[in-house]
Amino acid sequence: MAERQGPWPGSAVPQPSGLFPGLPRRPVYREPHPVAAGPVLAGIGATVLWFVLFGSIGRDLVSYAWWTVLAAVSAWAVSAALAVLGDRGVAVGVALISGFGLSVASIFVAIRWITTEDWPMW
């Protein structure tokens, strides 16, 4: 059965609930391209692999942190491109894990900075 379209693009004609029959009908807005769980999980998996590969290049905390910063910046660029040109679900997964991965590296740097009182990134 085809869904009746309302006066707004992509909106269905809402049915009255019966509770307030005299009130005017309001538009129902639907996302034209909804984000599904599968693409989000694909973006999460790809970004976890991306961070593992970049993080494994580092041999100490300083190199690990800089490789993680490079991985996060490149992942954010890919996420922005995917959000505009590609699948927004994958972009959400990439952005989510890149922020989490950068936070983990920042925690390790902060712990070293607090315990040694020396900024480890330089």
C-alpha cells in the first residue's frame, strides 16, 4: 500500500488521534536518508582497524601519540567527506571512533605529564 504524501515533500499525511479531533493536522518530517546500524558498525570497524594500524607504528608514547593525532585528523577528513558525498552512517562510525581513539591517546599523554611533570609531546 502506497503511503499518502502530504503537502510537504517527504511527509506523510498524519492521521488524527481522535483525542483532539478539531485541532489542525501537523506535518510529519521524515529523514530522506536515515542512518542504519550496519553502516555505522562498518565505519566503527574500519576506524578501529585504522587506529590499530597507525598506533602500532609508534614505538614509544610520543610516537604513538603523534601517529594517533595523524590518524584522527585523516579520519575526520574522511568522515567529513563521507558526510557530504557518501554514506552518513559510515561517517558517524568513523567520527565516533576517531574521537574515542584520540581521547585514549590524550589520557596516556596526560598520565605521563602528571606523573613526570614533563610534557611528553615535544
